[in-house]
Amino acid sequence: MSEQLDINIASYNIHSCIGTDGLYSPTRIAHAISQCNSHVICLQEVEVNPSNCQTRVWSHRHHENHVQLLANLAGYTYHEYAPAIQSKALGWKEMHKSVFDEHDSKDTDFGKFGIAILSKYPIVTMHIHRYRRYKRKTLRNAMACLVKLPDGSQVWIVNTHLGCHFIGREQAQQVRELVLFVNSLDRNSTRGVIVCGDFNTPPFYQCIKYMKRCGLRDLWKCHGRGWGGTFPSESKVLGISLCANKLLRLDYIFVLEGILMSCKHIHVQGESLMASDHLPLCAALVIMQHQYICR
């Protein structure tokens, strides 16, 4: 086993491949993914449509598997998908089903909506955690993939997309489950755990503070420069001026305290402003034989 190994990680909410200009373009998202130059990338708001249907109110009608399509376009050999819901849009309303519900023979216009991990390294195994529903909010989930690195060692990559509650109670409930999920992973003979995702939460909310209390270190807090805002990617959405771009830091990369890892740098990829309403968060890590320390 080598003394150290570089690994590039990214997290990106692709907004169902809908850009801030309202255009549906998986090709544009794939280009943004390629610009991240990551070995492993965690994606949120990913659709897999078995028929030509519209899954979410902001999406477009399509009959595509975003996971397979983006992996092929961006050059990722390995990928896994964890749908959170089955959904179809009816005007400005949506109907949701559990991912375990079968389609009715006369009703095939439900698509799947969830999270995915694309990897240039082999994925050994995957685990999924489905969060308890918060009141009537949309179901959310987390996934963990054990990735085999070129030197033969393995690392857990966890991807999640938390709910969107204005004062953060939904996220606080979900992050407690997330920490339990992370701690349940078998870390014997692995290099540790990296947690990525759209937490729909600024850093001063309780759920981010809870992550830190549980030994998960926010890489931007440790190594980032500036505010690190990832949302909105542009100050205008569909031509409507909303607010300053990059106003909110909603996307995060955490590492579990004490793992054999250090961070060379972390940045927000700002070259793909229109591809999604979020910007990718990218980190260059070094996995090594010394204890990770984040000050």
C-alpha cells in the first residue's frame, strides 16, 4: 500500500438537468461534471424516467436515465443510483409514490427522482438509508458506496440530499439519522468516510453544528477561502432577478474525524453558471498513513 493517494471528490445538485435559463440539457450538466475533474462525484436531483414523462414541476418531459447518460457523457465507468421517490408532475402539482410501489399497467408516467454516485474507480458495495418522512414533506435519502482505490484500499463515499425546511427542523431530524447511518458503516480495512451532499442548510443551522459535534469535519470551514456559496448559481433565474449569486452555502463535503486523509484544496466550480441552480463543490484530498487533522 502506497504512503499516499490523491482523490478528487465533488458534490453537485444537477436540478434535473434544468438550467437557470429553463433549458433541459444533460449535455451541459455532463460538461459541468467533466470540468470538476473528480474521481468520484455525488449528484442530487437525478431522474430516471421509464417513459416520456415529467417527474417534477421544474423538470421537462423526457425518457432518459440521467445516471447512465451522464456517466457515459462525462466518462465515468461506475455508477449507482438511489431513488427517493417516484413522481409525476400535473401542472403545478405533483403525485408521489414510494420507490417500492409498482406502476399500474395504465399509469406508467411516474419517473424516479433521487441521488447518484459516479465513480472512475470500482464500486464494491452500496447501502441506502431512507429518512423518516418529516410531516408531509417529500421523502429524502442517503446512499453509501464503498469505492476501491487504485492502490487496493477502500473508502466510503456517502451522498445525501436533505429536506428544505425554512428553520431547519427537517434537516435536523435527518442529519441525526445520517450520523447513525455513517457510524453503521463497516470501516475495518478502509481509509474512512467522506460525506457529500446538498444539505439545504447554511452553516449556522443546528444540523451542521450537530455534524461537527459528531466528529464530521466541514472541509470548507477548514480549507476553503471566502464564503463558499453554491446557490443560486446565477442572480437571475428564468430572467427574474432574485438575489446575489452564490448567496447561500448549501452544499458540503465532510470527512470523518481521525481518518487517514488531508485536504489540499476545496473550491466552488464557477464555470458552469447556467447548467443548474447550484454550483459544484470540488475538493482535492490526499489519503495517507497519518491521522487527519482539521484545524
